[in-house]
Amino acid sequence: MADQKHRGQIKQAPENFLSQDLIADLNENGMDDARRGFLRKGFMAALGGAVSVGSAANVLAADGDPVILEKQEWQTTLGKNVATMPYGMPSIYEANLIRRESPGLTRVSAASVAFTPLQGLFGIITPNGLHFERQHQGWYNIDPEKHRLMVNGLVKHNRVFTMNDLMRLPSVSRIHFIECGANTGLEWGNVAVPTVQYTHGMLSCCEFTGVPLSVLLEECGADLKKGKYLLAEGGDGSGMTRTINLPDVLNEAIVAWGMNGEMLRPENGFPLRLVVPGVQGVSWVKWLRRLEVGDMPYATKDEAVHYNDLMPDGLARQYTSIQECKSVITTPSGGQQLLDKGFYNVSGLAWSGRGKIKRVDVSFDGGNNWKIARLETPVLSKALTRFNIDWVWDGAPAILQSRAIDDTGYVQPTIKMLRDVRGTRSIYHNNAIQSWKVGSNGEVSNVQVG
Amino acid sequence: MADQKHRGQIKQAPENFLSQDLIADLNENGMDDARRGFLRKGFMAALGGAVSVGSAANVLAADGDPVILEKQEWQTTLGKNVATMPYGMPSIYEANLIRRESPGLTRVSAASVAFTPLQGLFGIITPNGLHFERQHQGWYNIDPEKHRLMVNGLVKHNRVFTMNDLMRLPSVSRIHFIECGANTGLEWGNVAVPTVQYTHGMLSCCEFTGVPLSVLLEECGADLKKGKYLLAEGGDGSGMTRTINLPDVLNEAIVAWGMNGEMLRPENGFPLRLVVPGVQGVSWVKWLRRLEVGDMPYATKDEAVHYNDLMPDGLARQYTSIQECKSVITTPSGGQQLLDKGFYNVSGLAWSGRGKIKRVDVSFDGGNNWKIARLETPVLSKALTRFNIDWVWDGAPAILQSRAIDDTGYVQPTIKMLRDVRGTRSIYHNNAIQSWKVGSNGEVSNVQVG
């Protein structure tokens, strides 16, 4: 089985290869850099192979050059039937674009992370098959007929809902990002994790569908004057429980069953999870089985020690759950390699738990000079925003950075600014500017600047 | 293997069942309609089963009622590892939500249609595994290293691009619907196709990523003063070729490789297809291998006879490629069955090849009275728009319709209005208002009204 080893003259990270013939790949892709510029900026357009003859169609170009378009075997034979795959899968040539567990990150794989391969993705929607996973005690194929959601606490009527009860309620659909609070966590210290899949891959963005939390709580007669806190309890063996600040999320939270048009995937909480836009992923409780309305934070096991901010004096700041404004360049990124000089489309993602992305700046010289990137539409609140920017690589070493600004005016900080306040021993809530170094050989690596 | 046979007290269409125990299902889901109203409008909230004891947790409600939440086996055991599926799949309980070929629609399955199961989907994004397929000579796993795109005709420089050449160009990402020009085609006559999967399921909506057509043509030095037409040629055995009106699409068309964040699926044109927002699906040429700029329509085999509008006098109107404003209620829809009276969230899709959806009206009495539906955000140009509306079913027969209006002011027509102009023997471009009849037994069927 072959594989798509390089895209846009960017060789993918080594773990994306099935074969290890790196040198052969490098050589076969050399380009003629005397070719005329692309967009008058220096794109070395490679006239694709196409020099063999045989069954080739020979077209005379307007400028007199013969240009040959080879005929391929799939043009002369009968292809596969429709619905050969009633539920479709990616091309066999994409077999290495998969979720990956970081070896050794945790002691057991049922309480670990599988990261989204951001380096190979486009746009803002994460396909469901590549949505990241953070499990605390593994995942289940839960029978939706058996699943229940209880609502209790400061409510007039305690309730237990079936999925059928919930799915006949008024529903909404909205596109939001979800990011684990521990995403980019190893970068607090001096660990420079090699690829963007592992530095930033606890990040996904989907269209979620479900009943608004406000509708559900109104139905149960919740006392929202006293009830400023919500306890969300998951149905897996970890007994995951999180306190959620109700006034912060009441207008936007969704008790969701749909993800990108279909039911949630089992590893992402099928049949029911809480969607809390802007809030760290651990609070998007999966296999949601209980919501309790209360008048004070619950200080559960999962929030007493985890998902809080360790300060330099050894104390921890609790309940800082909003994912602040952040961005990262995904192409090119660590572990990849530029195969020639010339024009590149540099692409990345920006997001903010506070609202919309207003602007993304990109630097090619480690933060000395900045240019404004193009934002792809739609730019949505608390969703990923894709940015792109033109770059002509001259072959000299370069340091690529992106810096996002959200519509509150907050500017994504440098790692130095974060460490000055919070030290180097935290795990959670690292939203620092990411630096990728491009070496003179084109190799891209993770470096910590400033 | 069990299955989710009903959602929100709506039984799915029979072909969504693995078992045929319909009567048992009906009986076990009877509800106590004396329960208090939901949203003060008549939702009969079912207190989910939860009456057995054993390992159940017993919570005393605020109003004194004991409410019991059963403990499930998945709460007390270790679940599956992360990345058990490096590329994830839907829950085993969703096994019947699949693309389906309409039996007998064509003589061979390599030149047929697999329809998207709209009746079970949410929001606007179609998951890639359920994107509809319309194949003319089957589909292929094309090796992206071998694939080429030629650009020729009224251009300064004929070019042959590799995928690597294309993927380093400036890219954009945008969400758009794609609809086959023959969608809803059988309804021109008196065939009332039973389910929305078969009436409207040649419809999907994804985020597409690629190089803007305008950038590619500029790079080749296209003469856009003379060159008002584009020939797009596909790489499959059918030799699919389509003329595209360049001025209409130049600002929006994309030569695309990405679909919902990942590479296109093989059956949808991997590694390259043309995305022509608002235009019928046949022009979104798959396995795109050649673009020719010309000064007149090409009148190819695929447009001389097919995808045009047969008029009552026997003549055909050609090159009417824009998909006009249209909508359909997907839940409830044909083949489903309402299992009780009371509150329902009626949900559907609206779209226009001319721009954004401005408003969707819904009627529950066959078009005599109309109410304005809620539109889910984002409302995007030439993308699906999800609408929802509250409905309390009183148990009497009802006829449900939706009517979309786009931002040009165009109002979706009735089937009678369309037939008055175009007769009953057309295949293509049927954007009529769809009527679903709800019988007094709750059964939903396709009826043609007006």
C-alpha cells in the first residue's frame, strides 16, 4: 500500500510514513527553481512529471509547448459500485492520518489520550473519526435505550429522561471547538514535543446538536437565583464529575447527542454529552447521566487536584476553566520538512473560549516582524478559525509563529509571559505562542523562544 | 446487535430496522398523556423507565417524589483503550444509518446513486461517511502521486499540475451544499417515493478546502475576456465532461482536495474535485483531470441530453445549472411514525444556489397557515441551513410542509406551480414544496398536494 508522503512539497512527519525511504523521496522531488514565479512572489511551479508517452494524450499548448496528460488505468475500466461502503471510509492512501496515543504518557491506555492529527487537516471541521479522545477509564458502546439522564438538586421536579424524551425537545445546532485543559501541557517545562499532533492535538471542532441546557433546566423548574452551579456527572467507570459555573454558560451550553450531523461517537460520549462552549474539555462530560443544580462549587475529586493552575508558590488556582485565546501553525509544523525553496501556503488554527477571533498575525523571524493572515469564513464564536498566509522560503533558517487576538482584545501571550506569572511546573491552560524552526535543510522542529 | 429504533418518540422508517417487531415497539412506548405540559405547550414528558431497584441509586426529589437512577454495568468496569479505533466509526447502535442505493433505479450499481439518510441527521454538516454518491462509471482508489490536472485552452501556458503542486498553492475553506440536479426527480410525475432518504437524499453539505479556481486560472494566464466558459473533465471511465459558465462561478469555485477537514473520500473524487457552489452536483466534477478555458459552451454528451429541463412541448432547456431555493422537513418524514400525541421538534433543511436562506415557513395544515421556523446558525451562502419549529400534535391527520425564501426574495414553489410551466415528465431541477401526511395512527407518508 502506497501513501501520500508529501503534500504541497511538505514532507509529512516520520510517523506518517509507512516506508522509511526518506532520501529517495527527497531526491525525486527536486524542483527547477528557475521556473517563473507564482503570484509574482516566487512559487516554483513544478510541471508535473508527465513525460512518458504510450497511451498519453498529446495536447499542443497555446505557447507551442507540447504538454502531455497521461491516461490512467482508472479511465478505461469500470469502477466500484455505489454504496460499496454504506458508511464510507478515507482513501487507502490516507491510512496514516490517524489518531495517535502518545506512548508512555499514562500508565494504562484506558486512561490516556489519542491526539488529533492537526498536521494533516484542513479547514475548521474535525472529521468525527479523528476527534481527539481523552479517556479517564476507557470508553463504552452504551445502549441508548438504557441510557438515562437525571436532573436533580435545586429543581422543582427531579427528573429522569430517556434519550427519546430528550430527542423530542427543541434542539439547536452550533459549531464549537473543544480543547482539553491539558493541551500543550508539556511545553510549560522545557519539553519540546516533536509534532503538532502531540503539542496541540487535544483540540477538535464540530457541529453539535442537542437541547439547550436552559430549556432542559426550565423544564425541570430549576431555581436559577440560588442555583449558580451545576454538577455534571459522567456515566463511565471514572465517575467523572465537574462543577460548572451556570451564569457563564447558561445561554450557550447544550445537552448534545449530535456531532457533525450524526450521533456522537462512542469514544466521545455516545449517546449524550455536555457541550460547554469555551470551557475546557473535561467539563464537556461524556455519557452524561446526571445534572445537579447547586448553590456552591462541588469541589469534586476531578477538580480538587486536576485541571487547575499550579502557581510558582505551590498553591493552585481553581475553577479557571475558560480556554483563553490561542493559535498554532499546523502546516508546516514540527517533524515535517520543506522539500524546496519558494512559495508556501502557511496554514493554521486560532480559537478563543471568550468569543470570535479578530485577527491572526504570523511571524517568520521569531516574532520580530508580523504580517496579518487571511481568516477563512465562517469566523464563529468559540469555534476554530482557519488562517492562511503566503510565504516564500528563501532557504535560510526561519522561526514561524502565530499570534491570535480575540474580539475582547486579548492577545495570545509568549511562553515567557506565561512562565513569569505561573512558573514552569504547570500542566494546564498553556495558550502560549508556538514556535516552529525551519532549518536550512527544510526540517521543521519545535523550539521554545522567549 | 440492538438498534436505536425510535428517536424523540418518532419511529424510524422500516428500512432502518434490523428487527421487524414494530407492534412490540409501539406498545412499550406508550406514554401517560396526563403528564404536565412541556414549555407550557403540551410536551408529554416521559419519566424514563427507571422503576427497577437492585443496584439503583435512590434520590429523593425536591417535591418528595422518589426518583431512581439505575446504575449500569459500564459504570463499574474498565472501558476500551484510547485509539482502539485510530480512525473512529459510529456506534454499533447506529448501524442502520447508512447510505442506500435505490433498488432498480439504474441497471448497474456502478452507474447509480447511494442516498444520504437525511431522516437521521442533525445540523448542516454531512459526515463524510454518509455523503451521497452519484457514480457514472463507478469509483476508484486513485493514487494521488499519479493523479494530474491539466489546464489548457485560452491560457498563456498549458500546465499539468501534480497534487503536490496544487496543495502548496494558496487555499481557502468554505462550507457549501451539493445537490444532484436529479434530486427529487421522481416527484415530477405521480411517484411518491416513500422516504426523505430517497426523495431528497442526493444532498450533502461539507466544508471544502482547495485552491480558488481564480488563482489557478490566473497562474496559467487565462484569457478571461474571451474565455467565458470552462470545460471540466473527470478522471473516471465515464469521461464526464461539463461546461461551466465562468463569470457566474469565478469568484467562488474551488479546485478542492479537502472535505470536512480531511482529504476527499474516494467515492467523492479523491484526490481532486471541482467545487462549484450553487451549481448542480454533476458539474462538481470528480477525479478532476482537466480544465479547458473556451469561448463557447462545449455541448458535451453529458449536457446535450442529461441534466436539462424537458418542457411540455418536448423541447429541452439547456444549461440551467443553478439549484434554486428549496427546503424539506426531515423529521418527521415519510416512513417514520409518531408514537404519541404532544410536543415535537419538527426539523428540516433549506438551501439556495443563489445565496443565503432568509426565512423558512412551516405549515401543519397543507399550506393554509404558515409559521416562521427558527434558523440555526451559521446561515451561510449556498450552504444548508437547519430549521426547527415547535409542534404539538393533537392526534388528528395533518399535512406538514416547509417553504424556503432566499435572500434574492425567491419563494420555493408548489409542485403545481412547477408542473404548470414544465409539465410532468421532467427529471431535473424539482425544487417544489414537499408534503408529508401524518395519519391519525401517526404514520408519515409522502403525498403530493396542489
